[in-house]
Amino acid sequence: MINELATWFIFFCPLLAFIIIGMVVWPFVGKKSKVSGYLTIAALLSSTILSFWALGSVIQNGHALEFESHNWLKIQNVDINFGIMLDGLTTIMLVVVNSVSLLVQIYSTGYMKHDGGYSRYFTYMSLFTASMIGLVLASNLIQMFVFWELVGASSYLLIGFWFNKPAAAAAAKKAFLVTRLGDFGFLLAILYLFFNSEAFISNGLNPFEVIDVNNAVALGVISSSVAGWVAIGMFAGAMGKSAQVPFHTWLPDAMEGPTPVSALIHAATMVAAGIFLVARFFPLFEASKEVMMVVALVGGVTAIFAASIGLVQNDIKRVLAYSTISQLGFMMLALGVGAYSAAIFHLFTHAFFKALLFLTAGSVSHSVGGTFDMRYMGGLRRLMPWTYGAVMVGGLSLSGIFPMAGFWSKDEILNHAWHSSTVVSDVVFWLALAAAFMTAFYMFRAVFMTFEGSYKGGAKSDPDIEISVEVTPHESPKTMVIPLIILSIATLLVGWLVNPLTNIGSIPMHWFSEFVHVGDGHEKVLAFNKMLAAISSLIALLGILLAYLIYVSNFGIFKSLQKTTSGVYKLLMSKYYFDELYEDVIVKQIFYSKLAAGLDLLDKSFIDGIVRTIDRSGRNIGRLIAQLQTGQLQGYGVVTSFGVLLMFGIYLIFR
Amino acid sequence: MDGLTQNTGFNGLLSALVFLPFVFALLIFVLPRNDNQVRLLAVFGGIVELVLSVFVFVVYNRGESGFQLIDRFNSWIPVDSFRIEYFLGVDGLSVPMVLLTGLLGMVAILASLGITHRVKQYFIWILILQGAVFGVFTALDFIMFFLFWELELIPMFFLISAWGTGRKDYSAMKFVIFTFLGSAFMLVGILALNVSVGTFDMTALPELVQGGIKLVIPAGAIFGLLFIGFAVKLPVWPLHTWLPDAHTDAPTAVSVLLAGVLLKMGGYGMIRVTASIMPDVMADMAWLLVTLGVINVLYGAVVTVRQTDLKRLVAFSSISHMGYVLIGLSAIASKGVDAASVGLTGASMQMFTHGTITGLMFLTVGMIYDRTHTRYIPDLGGLSNRIPLIGVGFLIAGLASLGLPGTSGFAAEILVFLGAFSVWPWLTGLAVFGVVITAGYILWMAQRTLFGPMNNRWEKLTDATKLELIPIGMLIVVILLFGIYPALLTDLFKMGVEPIVAAVTSSPEILNR
């Protein structure tokens, strides 16, 4: 059974790596020292092993492990404690975060080999992973918020890693700001909980402890409407981190970071944090039907909205970025219809196959000289067989084809949405089904554009990229291919193996779904719906077929669909004009040019103007009085005489 | 009227702390034959003061509340009804302020080593300034407090007008006149209290005034007079316009001290004087505090966004951040012990943390200016390529300023918000939006100075020297230390604000202690 110290070390290992690389290796050993990569990998290997130990311990224990928490801050009756919450959800997240991060780091040693900021890269990566682990371990709301923000800050550093690129610097800022806008809601939720702290404290509860907050509604400490407002605030934070519409705009831009960064933060970790937050406070969310409806609708709309934009992107990483947003929408809508375990299951499978897809994108780009534009790729199937195989596994999984991981988790979500009987769940079911069709289409559009047909020159043909050395497409080095293979195997296995339909050896039926429930067990595990599975598979296959007809076959009618002139295409290509609305209209025109400029002017001219006026009038009065001092004795004599007379007169009157 | 009996004695530590800078100033005046000896002596003085202030921080007994390390002569100026005492002492509120002053004094001296113009006078003024600020934070006799408060103006005036840049004479004069005007009101308030109560003893005043002694003018009026004096210093909108000018035109080290410790005299005064002596009036006026606080935060932040001069930008951000102090103080209106304590502790914490963060910011901005000779943001860019170490310091200051957890900025902000939200949910909610705007201007500033393509003009810039790294490192360590474990400070602050909270909430729980 894992003890507390060992659990903390899951967090400390990458933290120590961060400190050592940041303070010793980077400044003293070298900016490109190989040691940084090895240290990070060693730290994450240890963390991964410890995570599996934690997982085993919770399985063995049958319920959450409890540890003493430690006081961080105490003022009167207000206690902010830091501690560990080690339950099914946490351990699953630990395994996902650590194992994906480990593979990404191994891959990075190849991908970043020639980068001048090699040590800096691993410094940030270690910090990021440590923050993410801190987040999933947290047993306290403030503690969660601390790591939540640190995840944001370290992703800021990673997205802006190539800070000389204006686009990267801008994207980093955008990611931080948009997620912080959501955190405004998260922070208000924390404040609102504390607003009710007397009710908590008089019941012996702490308004910041995750468990106490979750139990508060059931115990009658807070009303369901209070719970609803708190949940809405938290959901705003979750929407920011998980890039739900309308907070989605930061994620595609964040592709400016190095590709392994995208694989880590946009597949398994940062973006999953929002889903994790909702899952962590699921009892609170469930207390309010309205909030659940909002969650489901936002998820459903995000799923189809992002998938539609993904249909037309030419940048392979952007396709994956929109696909990530869309898949996060799937998870969110699952949570909204009450399918807690299905959402986490999808988070779990998605982490593996999306990391796989991002890494293959990196591998492809590496091979063709640095471009991500699929219009300049093509024909890479023979040249890069391992990468191609990995893409097929990942792509089929994303499309939800049997027996890949994605098939199982997506099916479970659809099944829950179908069986849930509210109006909202009906709507989101159809949204999800439509999104599934689009997903299969855009994924295989990307696969065909990249790997089929003839090679179109890679970076050399891309006008946006200046290349110094000519590259011929080739398979990537072992350090990059091995993580692809491991992730492919995981994608093939994790779906049916961890959440099987029947008992497989020592793995019981629906193991995963049962396990992530902390023991409340009130959600029924639905039986596998063969009919639904068949329909969704058929829809996905149709999507793939359509992509094949348009991008591979040479049938005239379909070929003409590649044309890019229609209005719909324009709308999709410009991403429904969200960036223009936010950046040009709201930020630049309204905020910066009107509000900020107005207040700045007010400050300079009016408020400081009053000061200057007082200053000037003071001087003028002084000058006026100074003019009286003429130096002529006669004048003074006249004034003095009048003064004496005046005083005498006053004396006489008021005597 | 003899004051409280436990507040007597002579420890000597605080007297040394307050008067050694003057001694060093005198030594610098007399001894050195060249500029390097002046610098050496000043650095030595700074180290002595830092060590003493750390010593105060360590020896202050956290087990018992109240004033400690007392230095008191009952008969300094022994006129019967107008007895002015020599009275120094520290409690949980002032101990961190003393530490802050010692720390930033050292930083300021180190940051001034590059000064070549009239070196002797410069360091004499810096040391006098530091001594005066120590005096403000430790004086417990109201007249002494006031004398130190005024004394600080003289070195500031000369430091800005003789060693500053830009419209330095205008800015120096503006600073002096604003503060002077505020202190004139304050002096009337102090005298009105004395006439009513018959003492200048700041430790005895709270009990006497709250005990129901008849005041010569209404309590609200006295409150107003005192408050204006502190409000100018903090500064509170709309009395803030001296700040951007003074900060921008002052030399680097003076900006560090001005933003780092001098502004805190305003907030300190609000807690030490107005909140302690008249907590009930303060609670009645809390609506005004929170309203002005929200204006400070949002107005300051929005105006900051427009600034194109690095120093001016940081100056406006200070106005915004001082709003959090007011908002934290407004929790004094809470009926609950918890919210009031949290809010007041947060306000105090915000003062300390802003001192270190903005100190670091002005320090690094100064280093950038020393190298590029410009503070105009559009001219900068890509500086991280050439001066990465200064860039790291600047970025850490920025992230701390936007309240990133792990830095002390977060601990202060969250406490302010928690405390104030319990009393003023809507207004505080508005102020919370300030954190989004803050993130906006900080990151935009970082993007335009540190990141992006580099201007070729900056090809030859050299990074921080080892000597420059010392103050940067010191401040980073402090920011992270109190960010990772804020209880080191909040435990002190909460002891300092306890009597105030007890007075407003009349909580038997605290009073019985």
C-alpha cells in the first residue's frame, strides 16, 4: 500500500527535475546539455512507477486512500490545508498524465535535439508536468486553484517557447488570458463558497475541502441553488482550460509551441484539467439540473462546432487542435448527461490516441522539413511506414472504429446520451452523432492528404517557410518512433481491456467504469448497445468513405468538392469569425481604443487637470497679492489708515 | 493617562534600527575621501540595517501578541498636557514592514552603485530616507510618527529633483506638495485627538477613544482628516496623479523605495491609526473604502493598459494594486471574525508583497533602461535574447504581479478577495475582474519587451552583472518564499490586526484571550 510520502514524490520528482535543470543544468552545465532530457525522463519514469503503485494500492484498498492534510494558512477559523486525495479518479489521471508525459519526453529528446533551448525546454516541461500532477492530487480547492494557475503559467512558457516568433509570443499570451477569463469564474466560485463558510464551519466542515464541498449539498449545508452558482463558476474555469465554445480560440493558436508540447498539453493534460475539475466536483454539479443542462449543451455545441472547423483546415496540427476541442466537447456533454465514468473513460482513451496523433504530426513535419501544411505533403505512406501505421491506429481510434480505444469510449458516451431522457440529452445525442461523422471525415481527409497521392515538396514548396537545408522525406529516428509504437499499442488495447464487456481473466466486467466511482456507485453502468454501436460505426465509415472519394479517388463529382470557393467554406475557414470578434472588435476597438483611451485621457486632462488648475490659480493669487507690495510708503499708509478706520467702525457697530 | 504599564522599558534594538542610518549618513558626510569609499560605507550601512531588520523579524515573539522590543522615555518633551514621548515598538503589523524596509533599503543601495553624480549626497539622502521610513513603522508616539512621516519628504525631494530624469523638478515638487497637503490634514486630526484625549500614545489611544471620551470635533471628522493624509500616500483615486510622475522621473533606486515602502506608509497608517483608533467609524465608512478600492483597481488597470513608458506602466499598475489594500480593509465591516481577519491580513500582506514585487519590477526596468536608454515599449522587443537573466527577473515580477500562485502576490490577493467578498460580494466581484486586466497588461508588456523579434539596436546589450544579480536574487527568493509558505507573514499580520477585529466584531472569542 502506497504511503503519503511516496505519493507526494509523484509530484516532487518532476518538481525536483525542474529545480535542478532550471538552477543547475541550464545555467551551469549548458543550454543544450543532454543531461536535462535524461533528468526529466528519469524523474517521470519514477513518477510513472509510483503512479502505478498508487493505482494498485487504490484497487487493492477498494476505496480512496486517506492521508492527513497539512496546514498552509490559518487565520482564525479559516483553515487552508494542502493534502492528497487519492481515489479512483486521481489515480487514473496520475497514470495518464505521467505515462503520456514520459513518452512525450522520450520523443522530445529526438524532436528537440538541435534546438538551442534544449535545457530550457525540459525545465518548462518538468514544471508543467509537476503542476499538472499537483492539480490532480489536490484535496483542497485553494490547492487545486494554485496548481490550476501554475498549469496555465507553465503552458504559457511552453506555447511561447520559441519566443522570437511573434505568433508564438502572441499565442502564449492568448492562451493565458483566455483561460484566465474563465478563471475569473472559478475564483468567484471559491469566494462564494467562502461566503457560506459559517454554514460549513458550524457543521464541522471546511469550505475549501473537496470532500466537504461535495458532501455539502447532501448534508443540507448549502442549498442546491448555491451549489448551482458555485458549479457555474467552476464550469467557467473548466470551459477556459478545456477550450469549450466560446473560450476555444486559444487552443488552435497554441499550436505555435513545439509539437511535443501540443501532444502533452492538448491531449492528456492541460485541456483535460477542465474535464477533471467538473468530474472532481461532480456531486456539486449534479445538485443542479440547470447546470447539468448547460454543461451538456456547451459540450454538444463545442463538439460539432469545432469538428466543422476541422473539416477545412490545411495545417495538420490545426486539424488535430480542432479535433481536440471537439473531443473535449464530447467529454463535457457526457458529464452533462450524467455519464461521469464515460467522460473519464473518453478522457483516458483520448489522451493516448490524441498524443499519438500529435506525435505523428510532429514526425511527419520533421520529415518534410518543418511545414505542417498538408497541401505540400502527400505520398508519405511508403517513406514513413511506422508513422503511417501509427496514424492509422490513431485515426481509426479518433473516428471510433472497432476495436480501437476511441470506439469503446465514444460508444459509451453516445449510449448514455441516448438513454438519458431529457430534451437536452436528445439534442446533444444528435449533435454528437453528427460530430462523429465529421470527425471521421476530417481525420481521414488529413490522412489521405498527407500519406496518399504524390509528394508535393514539403517545406520547400511552402511559401511561409524559409529553409536552409534541403530535406528528403524519411522515417524519424528511433527516439521518436518508439513512443509512437508504444502509444499505438496502448490505443489498440486500452479500450476493450480496461473496460471490458465481460470478465477478461482477472479484469472484471466494466472495471474502469466501476473504478472511477469513488464508491458512491449511483450511476448505473449501461449495457453495451450493439445497435447503437453499429450505427455509429457505420456513420464513421461513411465519413471515411467520403474523404476517400474526395481526396483519393478521381471521380469527377467528388473531386470538384475540393474546390474552396463556397460561402460555407469561407465561414469555416475563418473559424466563424470568433477571433475577429474578440481581438478586433472587443479588445482593440471597444476596450483599447475607447475605454482605455478614454480613461487615460480623463486621467491626464481632467483629474490631473484639476491639480494643475489649482496649482496655477494658487500662483496667480500669489502674484496678484504680490503686486500690492509696491514699496511706496504712501500707499501702505493709505491702506493702513483705512484698515484702522474700518476696525474702529466694526468695533463701534458690534460693541 | 500614563499609558499601559506593560509598554515600558528600553530594549535598544529598534532605536539602533531607526538611528543607525542617520549615523551612517553622518559617517559618509565626514569620512570618505573618494566615491568608492562612500559606496562601501553605504553598502555596509545597508547590510547592517538588513541584518537588524531580519533580527527584529526573528526575535519578535509570535507566542504573545501586542507591542514588543519597546524603547520608551516617558519624558522626552515633558509638558504636562502635551507630553511628547520617545516611544518605539513593533507588533505583528509593523514587524513585516520593518523587514520590507530593511530589504528594499539594501536593494536600493545595491541598485545605486552605478550612480556617479554627487555620490556622497546621494547616499546620505538614501540613508536618511531609510531611517525616516523605519521611524514611521516603529514610532508609537503620534508626534514622533508625524515627524518621521514629514522627514521622509526632504530626501525624496532632493533625490528626485537632483538625480531624476525627465520633468524631475516638476515631479519632485508635485510629490512634496501632495504629501504636504495630506499631512496638513493629518496634523489637525492628530491635534484634535490630543486635545480630546490628552495623549499622543498610539498604544493607549484606541482604548481611550473607544472608551467613549468626548471628542472635540465629531469622530467622523477626525477620521476624515487622518484618512486624507494616508489616502494621498497610498494613493487613493483621485488623489493619485502625483504617483506616475514621481515614479517615472525618479532614479531607479528611488522608484524602488517609493513604490516599495513609501506607498505602504499610507496603508500602514490606515491600519495603525484610523482602523485601530476608530474601528467603528472605519467600519461605517467601509462602503467608501471598497468603492474607492474597486475604482483604484479597475481604473488603474485600464489606464495601465495604455501606457507606453515602462516605468509609467509599472507606476499605474501600482495604483491598481494599492486598490486591493483598500478592498481588504473594507472587510472591517464584517460581523464575522473570520472575514474581517482574513481581509485585514490580506490588505497588510498585499502591502508587503507589492513592495517586493514592484521593487523587483522597477529594479529590472531600471536595468533595462540603463542598457537601452529607452523606456518606450515599442522600441524594445526580443530582449530575452540578449539579457535573459534580467528578463527572468522581470517576468517573475510580472507573473507575481498578476497574482500567480507560488508567488506572494497570490496569497495576498486571495486573502483580500476572500475577506472582502464576504461583506461586499458585488463590488469585490467587480474587483476580481481586475486580475484578468492585470494579466492582460503584464503579458502584453512582456510580449512587447522580452519576446518577439529583436531590434538590431540591442545586439550588443550585456546581461546582468554578478553585482546586479544579488538584489534581483534577493527579491525573487523573498517573493517565492512568502508565496510558497505565506503563513510566515500572515501569522504576524493576523496578530497585528487582531485587536481591531476584536473591537469591531466584539467577539468574546478574541477578547477573552
